[in-house]
Amino acid sequence: MRKTLIVLALIASGIVAAKPTGQSGPLLKPVEDQAEAAIWASRFLTRFHYKAVPLDDAMSAKMFDAYFESLDGEKLFFLKSDVDRFSGAREQLDDAIFNKDLTMPFAVFNLYLQRVAERTAFSRKQLEKPFDLGAEESYAFDREHAAWASTTAELDDLWRKRVKNDVLRLKLASKKDDEIRKTLDKRYAGFGDRVSQINSEDVFQTFMNAYATSIEPHTNYLGPRASENFDISMKLSLEGIGAVLQREDEYTAIREIVPGGPASLSGKLKVGDRILGVGQGENGTINDVIGWRLDDVVEQIRGQKDTVVRLEVLPADGGPDAKHQILALVRKKVSIEEQAAKKQIIEVKDGESTRRLGVIQLPTFYLDFDARRRGDKDYKSATRDTAKLLAELKQEKVDGVVIDLRNNGGGSLSEATELTGLFIDQGPVVQVRSAQGRVEAEEDHQSGMTWDGPLAVMVNRGSASASEIFAAAIQDYGRGLIIGEPTFGKGTVQMLVDLDNAAQNEKPKYGELKMTSAQFFRINGGTTQLRGVVPDIAFPDGGEAKEFGESSYPNALPWSSITPASYEAVADLKPILPMLATRHEARIAKSKEWQYYAEDQAEVKRLRAEKTVSLNEAERRKERDDQEARKKARDAERAAFEKSEKSDVSIASATTTAISEGSTAEDADATVAQSTDDGLQADERSIKSQVEREKQAKQRKDIALEEAAHILADEVGLIRADTKLAQQVLPQTGARVSVD
């Protein structure tokens, strides 16, 4: 091992001798607290991680590669010579941490800032001259496995094509040349400005995450601010004014008003209003926040409950010279209900009968740990909220329940266990193996079931961790149908380590580790690691496995198995699965809507497989026109179909609008079913326009959910027609079966 301090090597090579040419602002430098935080983090990661590995030369090399990857994964900014310039430090990052010397990662980042400034200037310069859109050339947009560019000329050509593609997208969206230049110049300048606002805490967090994820994909370092945001996401509440903010040009704008929060109750803030200044207290000076980072503005607006914050606001419907408004708001505890459990009822016609299916959408397994520990009887919990919704659905006399976990990335392990307990009597839910090899079962000790009727769980590739624990337990107990796509495949458990508590700091300054501490196993002895939960009835998928999912991580833990837990299945769905599959196949074979859904999924899969795009306007225009023609033909076919046949599915009642397919508006734009590409990024549209696009995406017909409801309705019909079958399929703890 080379013992030379990394700072000496860097100074000798001239890397830290001067400010990089073209970089605006001061050089970013590490602070003493960060060096101490790195030491504390390394102690936990090398001793208590589930896959504990020493911080040595081998780990240093992995960190080196991961850090460059995190900064420039598409190989768009650094040259090969830039990476080679730091190669002497490749096996010295372990020494750097032990010696509390973080010079190298900051030197790399300062060079990154220089390269971003150069690329930004180059891109804006390209807009000054016309592009030859008739040339036969293509742009390779997927550069995950590309090599670093050897020369500036090679990088220039890559960026020329990148800018040309941006121009072409806007041109195909019928934008005029002057408008295209103005839009893109603003885009590139804005990117450079945002990167230049990155601070020392961001750099340190990026570097420490390069270390953490080099051990295992789900281990992360959270700086003090990131730690606070993670806590908010788990407890679904914060103390503030109840407004979702978004960057709009140099302003911070109101994107959404949270119902019931101070902003909503005041009636004086609207979507699109721009915040120009923030003041603390009734008489505090209002500080100008134009051009600030979004999270810096958020930090100023959040604050202790019952304190006053004053906002200087430029109304959304006014121009830049409109009269400013001063608004004083008293901060309160605000619940983030958008991520809370929601319900709706879907009615499905089944011959002469109508089946009422309750749907509960659960976006995350949330839990307010602090409130529960304090004994707050109203603490937020995914299980408590779901139990309330189930009680309401029982009152509304639903025939079955669908738990929609699509794109639920997980959350609290205890919530996954307790939620499972709502649908089984008692018993183990998941087995957890510690780093020391000790296996313990997380069990449901509550007797009885909140819902003992027909049950289905919807999952997709975005269903991970706690979602997989719940779905796997429901499947192993034979308690319900698993419908949809194979899940993510994350079979590991993370714990939060407060480094400030460990160091006995009075104020937070070291941050937290979200560290993998155990692996979970199904009660049948297998694990969801890598393989995920395989649905009983599978839907078409978008081919995301290679890009999104546990199997996409090169250092993911392998699949393994242990001895099954002691449990008894409460029911057996095997006798009914072939009948449900047959009915499902027969129904979708006749369904135009399902055909469209399957075609869209296949198209998404095809597009994911493509790595290049043509830069010839005629070719791209033909592709666009063909896409539009398919869409128009589909719309006409759908209109004719809807006129001739009435749908056998309807939304009977809901606490919210109809559940979407779980994709974001940006994801929806990528599919052929959506409107033509407008060439814009989300923050380039007006906030009202963007919110409207997302609202429309949520209101689109959810074909997958409707088919899941059909499948569960089929089960209801079959077991009501056959009491012997019902005795096999339903848990025998009091479930009653009526005959149609």
C-alpha cells in the first residue's frame, strides 16, 4: 500500500495549485466536519454492514470508479486524460479517509465544474449556426458502457450531435428557429447555473455515496439536509406552510397547495405564484431569494410550528413588473396526503351480477417513528390508514379488495409485517438474517383479520423491499392473488445510523448512514433478492429488468435460501388459478384496450433496447408521422368501439380521482399512447401546463387495474358458485360465502 498522502500527490501534479480555467465562483473545499463524518461512516461500514468489507486499496479502486461514474456516468464531460490525471489516487482513497484528507474528491469536482462550464459554453455557441438536418448521421444517446473521449474534438462532436438532437426535437414540435435557439440557450445556461450552485455538502455526499454503494447498492450516506428530507418522507409530515415548490427559471414557484395547510387556508397563494423573498417572524428582514437553490429556499420557509414566515410573492397572473404581495403565514404541522393510502371502488359486471371491488393504493410503507415513540395516538402509519380504509370498504359492502403496490419502493419493515397481519390471523411474515447469521422471524401477533375476503395484490417492477415482503407473505400463505409484473428483487434490510448520535454531537453535522444490516427471506425459505416476487397472473412488462431492478446492479447480493419458517398456509389458490388464467386470456383476446396496452408495453420495450437515434429530419419526421397515424387510427377505433359497446367496468366511488397506471408524466410521454413529443423538459413548461399534463396522465384509463379487478371479480363469481372451492380458496377463519 502506498502511504504517500494524497494531497502531496495532487499538489505535485498541479491539480490543486490553481482555480480551474472557466469555473465561476470559488473553489469548493472540504470542511473539518466532513473529514470526521467520513471516519465515523467508515467505522460502521467496515464493522457492522451485512456485507462488511475492509476499507483498503481494493475498495479505494471501486470508490474511484464509482465517484467518476456518479459525476459523469454518460461520459459527457471528462476526458480520458482527466481521469488519468487522478489515476495516482486510485488506490489511495482509503488512506485519504484515514488521514482525514478529502482533497482528491473536491479536486475532481472542481475540475468537473470547469468541464461543465466548457460544455455549456460550447453548446450555446452551437446555436449560433444552422444545423444540416438532411445529413445521414445518428446520435448514440446511451453511453453507459462508452469509453471516455480521448480528445476535445471527440467530445465536441458528441455535444454537437446532442445539441442537434435537441434542435430536431423542438423543430418536429413545430417550434420556429428563433424560439428553438431561445429555448435551448436558456436550457443550457440554466444547467450550468444549477451545477455551479452545488456546495461542499453536495460534493461530500456524492463522494461518500460512491464509497457506500461500492459495498452494496442500497447503502447510502445522507448529509444533514438529505437526512431531514428522508425523515419527512417516512412520517409524511413536516412543519411549514403546506406548499410544493418548483424551480422556474430564476424563481421559486408554487407548484401545488397542500389541502388543509396554512397556504391553503390563507387563500392567498396560487399555483404558479413566484416567491421573491422570505423573512422570519412578523418583523424580520425579507431576504431576496431570486436565483437561490430550491432546497435553500425550502429551508428558509420550513420552521418550527406556530412561528411566522413572511413571503414576498409575484402573482402568477402578473408580469415581471406586477405589484408584489407580502404574505405572513403561521407554520403548522402539514400532512403530505399525496403519499398516503387512498381507496376507490370499481364495479365490474359479471353476467347478471355486479361485483364491487375495493382498491387501496399504497405508494409507500410510511411510519412516523418519532410520533409513535412519543405515544402520539394519531401517528401516521401505512397499516393504520389501510385498516381504516378496509373498515370503510366493508361498510360499503365490497366483494373483494385489491391492494395496489405498483411503484411502491418500500419503507418500514415493521409496517410490512403489520400490514400483512390485516389479512392473516397470526404467524410469521418474513425471516430476517443478520450479518452474524442469526435468523429471526418478524411475526404478526394480532389475532383475527381486518379483511378475510377475496384479495389481490398488484405489483410491477417498481414494487420493492417492503412491498415484496408483503406480496411474498400473501403468496406463501395462499391468502391472495399476486397480479402484474415481476417485482424489483430487493431482499435486503437497511437501518439508519445517526452519526451525530454516535459521536455525541449536540447539533447535527455528520449526517446518517442508511446501511444494509440484514437480508430478509420469505417464510417458505426463499428470498426475493434478485428474482423478486413472480406474479400468479402476469401482465406485459416494459422490459426494464436490465436497466431497473436488483439484477441491474453488478454488486448486488446473490439469491440464496434458508430453512422455511414454521407456518401453515391459510388457503390454497392453486385449484382456482387455471380457471382465472383461462378467463383472463379469453377476455384480453377480445379487448381492444388490452391490445393497445400490450402494444404500448412492447413499444416501450423496443425503445428501451435502442441506443441511437437518427439525426436526419426526414427520417425522424416519418417516425413521428407514423406514430401520429397509429394514434389517430387507435382513437377512431376506440371511439367506434365505445359507441357500439358499453364498458363493463365503472368507478363507483372514490376518495380521490381514478388511480393512474403508476407512471409519471415524463414516463407517459415516452410511450406511443401519449401526445407527440413537444421537445421540452418539465421545467420548461409553465407550471399550470405541467400540472395539467400530470392531471391528465392520472385520469387516463388504467387498463391494468381494470383487468386486475376483472380477475378478482372472476374469483368472487367462481367461489360463490362453488362452496367447496370457496373453502379451499378463502381463509377458514370466519369468511362467509354467499351464493349468487
